[in-house]
Amino acid sequence: MIGVLTSAVVLFLAPSASAAVAVTTRVNVSTSGTQGAGESNGSSISVDGRYVAFTSGATNLVAGDTNGRRDIFLHDRQPGTTE
């Protein structure tokens, strides 16, 4: 389940009801773990929960993002990478 916290507009992945341990994970972060410095939304998650795609106006999620436009990002939860 993807949740959008509208006051800060960040994306979190909430645990499933069958999860052994309930851990909520922020997914709109850079590979280094830096929180996105802009609104993120429009999310979609893979069936196995590994990949989360989302749109964002943040310019600090990947190196060289200088186009001044919203981009589509893919966060891989296993290694914690964002492209």
C-alpha cells in the first residue's frame, strides 16, 4: 500500500497486513538516502513490492537532473537505488 503524506508530500510504503514485522519505508529518496527536495506522487508498485515508480519535481534524486521538469523515477527497494 502506497501512502502520500499530503502535508510534506512524500511517498511511504506501508507494510502489508501479513507482514511479520511492520516497517514503513520512505521510497522517494536518492540512492544515498537523501529525501527528495520536491513533491513526489503518482506512484505504482510492483507485485512483489521490490520496485516503486513515481513522479517527482525533486531535483536531488539523481545526479544531473537539471531539466526543471517533473521526472519519472524507479526506486529498487532491495539495494535502495533510485534511477
